[in-house]
Amino acid sequence: MILNQQQVAFIKGRGAQFNPKNRFLTGEYVREHVESIDDWETENRKTEYILDDSKTVVNRVESPDVGMGFSLNPYQGCEHGCIYCYARNSHEYWGYSAGLDFESRIVVKKNAPQLLRKLFQSKSWQPATVSLSGNTDCYQPIERKMQLTRKLLQICLEHRNPVGILTKNALVLRDLDILQELSKENLVSVFTSITSLREEVRMLLEPRTSTYSTRLKIVDTMAKNNIPVGIMNAPLIPGLNDTDSHDVLKAAADAGAQWAGYTIVRLNGAIEALFKDWLYKSLPDRAEKVWHRIQDCHSGSVTDSRFGTRMKGTGKFAEIIRQQFKIYCKKFNLNSTKLELNIGAFRRLKDGQPELF
């Protein structure tokens, strides 16, 4: 399959190509006449970072579909710009758009480490795995400067609280020293998302992420350092990357991955319009096929909010994907054991010292 953008002028380095209206705002700016506004933004915008003093940083996850109890996101919005990202809708709660704003207006929770430490010191906290990047990527580019994720990992290590990581960015390798220490007591797992092995797919779907080969390096490095590692082959987009699963899972297993999971793309909220616009501009020759295949996986819609079916889809194509994924995982010895992190090592600290009971 050859991907191309034909004659369509894309905003280079961005997934979304426009800002849809924020559903919580009554007004919006609309460009009705090209000649009427001289300074209307048409060029690639620079990323802005908004510093925020949050009140809380760890959120309980109620959904039974995502396999996590608590989520921690030091950043809201994500410069990686993945066009399909379900987290885009959450940016509207901050007063921004799920489109270009999501990937260029990044909210930085600068007090996240202090909030996590306070939580772990609280007697109300019962040890449980905290998942970094439950919503947006904790290793997106701004992390190189802010180092919030590294500080959060250090706090998890100090308190011996288990932590799970999911990222598309090789910056996670920077923190190998902390991850090794966490792993000694079975306190960490690292997953990376790999949607294909074809770089032309990545550059369109996930324009500012690490290359697929680099993500396999993440797997290889973690495995060689005895850090539990796996991949998410997600999201699978029928008609676009679903046929790549065999090669992705084989490459991941060869690199040392022990576990793998998948989801089928769902286009909820503002993501529907964003993805459709992207799809028909970037893949005009197969846009209809892909769009209808997505609908086939969600009972005629492109989304599904029902627990139990929303992540894996329904119908014949969803069942084919499910069966193939199961076969491939068995073939490559993935998911042969259950991933369980250690919650028994947790210690509550006060003034940097273990609390005496």
C-alpha cells in the first residue's frame, strides 16, 4: 500500500488539520472569507506550554476495559499529535479544542511530583499500581526539559509503589537507572505502542512520535535489563494497519516483549470529524473503505461507549482481528504469563523516612 497526501496541503508535523469547536464553549472563531482577516493562522503553529498548579494528579479509573486502577498524567494535551488519540476530547475540559490545540497547547502540571508525594504520605492511600500515560504520553517532548516523569518515578521508588508506563517516545530510555531499581522489587512495567512497522504509516498517524524501530529498541533495552516489557498494537484501524499485526507481534517478541494487547480504533466525540478530515485528505484512494470498515466494527457507527465492546468492537471484521491476534500471540509466546506488580513493598514516608507503625 502506498500512502500519499496527493495535492492536499497538510500542516507539516501535525496530525489534526483544524480546530473543531469546543462543545463546552458557546462561541467560536470562523474564517468565512479568506480576504477578511489578514493574520488568520494558516502556517504551522508553535507549541505553547501552559503551567498549571493542579489540586490533584492521580485519578481513579472506573472503566473495566483499560486494565488500570489509577492514572497519572503530568501533561494534558500531547505534542505527539496522533490523529486517533482518544485523549483529544479531554482537552476541551481545559477550554481548548480537541484538534490543533490538543497537540500545540500543552498543559504542564508543574506540581505533579509534590502532589504524588503528598498522596503517598496520606494514610488514605492504599498501595496500588499507578499508570503513567493513562491519557497523554508522559514522555512527550516537553518532558526532556521539565523532567516531571522522572521525578514521579523517583517518588514511586522511594515509597516502593508500583508504576506502569505506556509511551511512544524513546525518552523513556533516559530513566533506565530508576527503572532498573524499581524492577529489582517488581515495581514497574514498560509498554510501548506500535501500530505498524511501516514508517509511512507512522508519519501520517503519529507525526511526532519515535520511529517504530526506535520503539523496538525500547523493548529490547527493557528486556535485556530484566524490566517487564510489552507492547500495545493499538489502535488497529481496519483497512489501514490491521494486516500488520503479525509482523508487529513477531518483531516485538523477537525484541523481548512478554505481553501484547490491542484495541480497535473508535472515534468518539470531536475525534470523528478530525479523523475523517485526516483520512479523506491523506488517503483519498481508500478513505471510503477504511471508514466503512470502522463502521462495521461498531455496529454501523464509528464509536461505541459500551463497556466490554467499545475497545474491541463487534461484527465480522472485529472477530477476524480478535482471532488473528490470539493466534499470533500464541505463536510468538506472548501473554503466556500474567503481569502482576508488587504492592506489598509499599512504605509510607514522613520527612523522607519510613513511618513507624
